[in-house]
Amino acid sequence: MATAKKTKTKKAPKEASIPLLEARDITKAFGSLYANDHVNLSIKPGEIHALLGENGAGKSTLVKMMYGVLQPTSGQMFWNGNHVIIQNPAQARDLGIGMVFQHFSLFEALTVAENISLAMTGERSLADIAGEVVEVSNSYGLPLEPDRAVHSLSVGERQRIEIVRCLLQHPRLLVMDEPTSVLTPQEADKLFVTLERLSGEGVAILYISHRLEEVKRLCSAATILRMGKNVAECDPRKETPASLARMMVGEDIAEIKASSRKSGAVRFSIENLSRKSDDMFGVDLDNVTMSVRAGQILGIAGIAGNGQEELFALISGEQVAPESSVIEIDEKTVTALGINARRQLGVAFVPEERMGHGAVPHLVLSENTLLSTHAIGLHVKSGMIDRGETGRFSSDVVERFDVRVPRPDPVAGNLSGGNLQKFMVGREISLEPGVLIVNQPTWGVDAGAAATIRQAIVDLAEQGSAIVVISQDLDEIFEVCDSVSVISDGRLSPAVSTGDIDYEGIGLLMGGMGASSEKEGTDSHAH
Amino acid sequence: MRIDLEARGRPSVLMIWLSPVIAIVITLFVGGIMFSFMGLEPLNALYVYFVQPLTNAYQLQELVVKATPLILIGVGLSVCFLSNNWNIGAEGQFVMGGIAGSWVALTFHGMEGFWILPLMMIAGALGGLLWALLPAFFKARFNANEILTSLMLTYVALQILDYLVRGPLRDPDGFNFPESKLFSPSATMPLLTDGGRMHLGAVFAVISAIAIAILLWRTIKGFEVKVSGEAPRAARFAGFSEKGMVYFSLLLSGALAGLAGISEVAGPIGQLLPVISPGYGFTAIIVAFLGRLNPIGVIFAGLLLALTYIGGENAQILLQVPGDATGVFQGILLFFILACDTLIKYRVKITGFGGKPVAEGES
């Protein structure tokens, strides 16, 4: 299968009777768990097809089988009506399937062209590739400079590398996993123009996203999975986001109950926090200042990689803040204190990364509670762990926050992302903290779990806690926060009431406030 | 063609414990082949090596004598390895423990008193601890690789021992032999039986294994050890000090190695010699892994590796097999444990045969 170059058709028949790719009766079992249970999906050439489902519904599993990363337990794949067995990604690429993953696999220290050449098969000179990169990227409105080092690029630009890398292989089917989760609203708009253009050229796009507004706007067909099974096929243009959500979840999503909170005294504040990152590719924080009052929820919006990780490490005290800054909890200066000392003052933290940061995958839930409870004197008596107490505490969290567990007290790694997140948030909220700092509270979490978590955060604020929610998800920010700041390239904008700003306004702040953080040049204001 | 290691979903708990058993079986098999190349009857040689020592009461005691230092060091190393700190220099800490304890013994030579032996034990543990303090400090302060520093310090310790037994600590009435005075009875480990060499150290070994088991399974410190090793970021989240764990694990394993050292010198040896260990500090690395970094598992692993020492001596006498065969056996065993562990966690995937799509016609 030399290459799809020649067979690439500029004008694919719009209503082809033969689907480009058809997955028929695909089943994938992991032990006794059916990640896919007789799933069907068919994509026509030139179609932008949404694949919807909650986390753990089996979307990734299905896509991985299409890309040859996993093999189906049973069922068949058809490519242009021919039965194919896709054994590995190289073979999928040869067929004409390209995939843009949610997490990029790029080498920070290499240039754009070098990164792309690593993914190319066959002998080709770097100059040759660089030329083609410029050509392809410009013609699709994805401008890239081939000689720039990846670490100097924004997340949006990195995603372009992945897309261009696929386009260079002339794919006939492009699979995109949550592509807009790392983009500003403006960047996302530009991506849609590119995708529509590709679709016009006959390239089919399988689009995975949890942003239903976006799906409704972009996609002409949708396959919805729930618990590994097909539950619906529909035309998203004829649906509403709420009806799509209902099909995904199988029930109505609880609306967050707005609360009538009154803000009180300042419970948490940071002044003049600047710190150069220890990591060569990290983000330097520049003069961050914020304050949160009792009963208030402050949102920190921003695209991943703009300093959120660094900020969280300093807020939590995992990393000690420089002396030039002042961090206060309930008017007590804690700048020089570590995370446990801050916990003892009634602050709780939920880090972004679940596996290996907020929880240890190989330890059971009751042991995982100890990560944040041992410091405040719970569950430990003269150095010995009180297993009865940790067990009771964790089963309370499991019950109260509706954590679905395969068996009592499982290892954390056995929980789905959403359930582990509920556990982690639940663990901290159960401590009734005066201040709660959450980084990406519902990242990669299904709609039902996200609603539970957001409600819990709002309820905690109602009891008079001050809360900081760092989130990439603007819907979330508008849903739970009273005010919002945007972090961009290590700088934090002044807080604005969420009633006084819209998506567009936040999007512009995300793009950068000052000239030095303007990464995109002129075309970022293209539309 | 490319050979990849692909992570298996969840390695089965059964296989994790079967791994050492499989490794032992393969080692015996490969050992048999090795013996037949040496012109020996493989089954007979394996019998002499691994079964005969178990048929005789004296040798069973010897088994415990040899297992004692292996277990003492092995449980310490388990804590170290669990916390992701790689102390490879237990041999050096063993030697320094032996030296420090001996110095107490020789200082109070000829005196009697119940306090001499405990003082020696404390000095021995401190000697090992101080020798482990160096790599711990280098790692915590300068981020120096503890594998290299602890290993290199082992050779320094061996040179110090050699110097001392030929110089300051040499027995003046010893006809210039490089050895210290024989320790007085008050400075010698009490024996546990008549007519054997099994000594109090064996009790220390069992107690330390149980103590470390309690530490790991019941205390917050043990929790810290596991979290630090498995998820360093989660350890930071829990407010555990990374440097603190470097010191804790290295100093603990150093102290236990030092205690093993003085127990050996004050026990079966009875005086300071230029060589006081047949590589216990290194063999204990195998013991720790074979015992699954589990203190109770280490007891059994220690007994098994002790068997390779005794079997080796047996085979040397009865079959004229070179003494190095013991080292070869231990090496093969470690190799197969690591291989089994790897293959239980990962599966081998051979990819890249052309990579052409397999089309099966239309259906």
C-alpha cells in the first residue's frame, strides 16, 4: 500500500453509498469488562462525524482499534467496503487514517520540522520536509515556522504540528480526540474553518469532543456510546446540547443549584508572587496577585501550560514560595510554610493530575485518604495508621460523593477517571476546609460526575469557605465562579465578575495581555 | 523488525509471587547445563549443591549463620529499594560496621562486662549508618547518583579494613599475620546452640524483619516509604520530604548492614580479618528482590541464598567445582528474577514485519 497520494480524490462523491470506514459489531473485552460491546460506526467520505459518550463509554477504545493500537476481540472493520485487519498504527497510516491525540507526543527541544520528520517513514531530507510543512500548513490556514523549537510554541501551535504531521500523510480519515480542549475560543474557530475545508476536499473527520455546542455546530452525524454500547445515531444539527447530553448520560444532568452566597472577609490571598521555573520548559510566574473572600469562588481560566501547574505548586506549598511574595490564609502569613502546615490552617488542595499526584494508583482508597489526612492528625496515632478510621473515612467519601467502585476499597488505579476525581474532591471537601484550591476539578470527567463535583464545590462555598478553581473549561468557570482571572504566560489578569465578561472577552485575555506573550503574530485576529 | 516491551494491564498478584519460584526453577535448569559442561553428572551436582546441605544438622545451622547477615542487610535494602533509593554499597556499610564494632571490642579487650557487646552492636550500626550518610548527603545535597557513590565507597571501606588489620588493629602477638586479636568472651556473640555456630545475630535478623514489616505495613513512615517510591509527586502532595526519605532509607539500611557486619565479626569470625564478607552486601541485593522487597519474604530468600554459599563449599570439597560457581549461581538467579519480573509486567511485542494492511477480500 505505497501511499494514498494518488488515490486521494479532490472530489469525493458526496453521497457515497460505500462508507469510507465501517466498524461492524466490534467488541473489545478487557478481562470481564466489555469496553466495546457490539459497537457499530460508519463514516462517509467528507463527513464530519462526532463520536460522543461519557468518559469510560468506550470512545477511546474504539478509536484505538481503528488506529491499530488495540485489536478487537471480535467484529470487523471495513475500509472502502473491504475487510481489513488494522494491526498497527503504521498500517493505519498507510490506509489513510491519521490521528491527532489529545496529548501531544512532541520533543520540546527539537524544531517543528525535526518533530515531523521523526514521524515520517522513508528517507527524506529535512529541508524537503520543511518545504512541505510550509506549503501544507499555509494552504490549510495552520501557519507554522518549521525552524522554531517546539518549546517556544503555544499549545495551539503544537496542536497544529500534530495536524500538519497527519496532513502530510494525505489522510482520508482524520481522527481528532478532544482537539479544542487546549484552544482559546478564537483558536477553536480557526480550527473549525480548517476542518470544514478538509471535509470539503473529501476527507472524513471523526470528531471526539465533550463540548456539545461545538459538535452541534460542526458535525453532520453523530454516534453516541454509553457503557460500551451504541445508544443512538443522530444528526447533531437537529438536536440541542441538552438532548445530546441526555443521550450520552441516559438521564437529565442535574443543574447546579445557584446559591445565595454572601462574601465575607478575605480568607486567602497572594501578593506579588514571581518565580522563575526550575524546569527549562516550565512557565515563569510573573507578579501574581489574587484574593478570595469567604463564600466566594474565584475562577482562574487559561489554556493548559500557562503556569497553572507552577501556580498550584506554590499555592499549595509543595514548593516554597519566594520571600518577596506574601501568601496569607485567614490573615496569617504562610509564605514560608509547607503544604502540611497550610493544611493544618484549614486549607485543602486538589491537584490536576489524578494518577501519581492526587492519588497513588497501586494503593487502595483507604490508604489514599492518608495523603491529605495524615498531616492534620486524622487517622494516625503515634505514628501508627488507624486502618479502621481510614476505612470509615474513605467509605463515607465513596457514599457521599457517589464514587462507583468495582469492590469495597479498590486500588485507586481501578477507578475510572471520573470516579477517582470524585473521590479526590470528596476527600478534601469532607475535611470541611476553610479554603479549597482545586486545579481542573472536572478534567476528563463525565457529565454526571462533573455535575456532582461542581455542586459540592458550590455547596462548600455556601458554608463560608473561600474557593479557587483553576480550570481550562470556560463553561465550568461560568457555571460555578463568582469572579474570574485569566492566567496567560505566567501572568494573572485582575479578577472580573463573571457577570461582566463573556467567552469572547476571556478568550482575548487567554491569547495574552501584553505584547511579549502575543505568540501568534498578526493572524490571531484574523476573523 | 522491532522488539517492544508493552505494559500488561495489571500484573497478576499470583504471578508476582510465582516469579521468584519460576526464576529458581530456571536457574536450577541452567545450572544443571553448566555442570554438565563441566563434565559433572548434573543431577548429582545439583543434589550436592542444594539438597545435601539440608540433610545434616550442622549444615542446617550453618545455613542460618550465613542467612543472618543476608536477612539483616536484605530487610534494610528492601526499605531502601521500595522508596526508590538504590543503596548498592551495603557491602561497604557492612565492613564499616564490622570495623567500628571491632574497635570497641579491641578497646575494651580483656575486660569483662555485659555492656561490651551491646556497645559493640551500637558502634557497628553507627559505623554502617555513617558510611551510608555519605551517599545520602551527596544525593540530597548535590543530587549525586547514590548507586555510584555507595558502590565506590564500598571499595574505600575495603581498603580501610585492609589498612587497619595490617596496621593499627593488628594483633602485636600475631606473628605479623594481618589479623586483630581474638575477641574476648564478653565481646563475642552468644551462641544459640551447643556445637554449632548459630548466634544471637539470627535473633536480630528475625526481629528486624518483623520490625520492618510492622514499619512498612502499619506505620505512617512505612506509608511514606511506599508513596515516595511509587509516586514522588504524590509524596510531595502528602508533604513528605524527598530528602528526608533519602536520609531515612539509606541510614536505616546502612545501620542494619553495619549491625550485620559486627554480628559477623563478633560471631562466626571472632576477630577482624582482611576479608570479613564473601560478598554478603551484594548478595543481599538479590535477597531483597527475591523476597519481593517484603521483610518476611526476605527471610526465606535469605535462607535460599545462604544455601548457595553452603552448597558452593560442599561442591568445592566433593566435586572440585571452583568456588566461583557460587557467584555464577547467584548471578544467574538475579538475572532470571529480573527477567521474570520484567516479563510479568510487560509482554514482548515484535512489530514491523512490512506493516502492510491485511486485506481479506470482500465479504
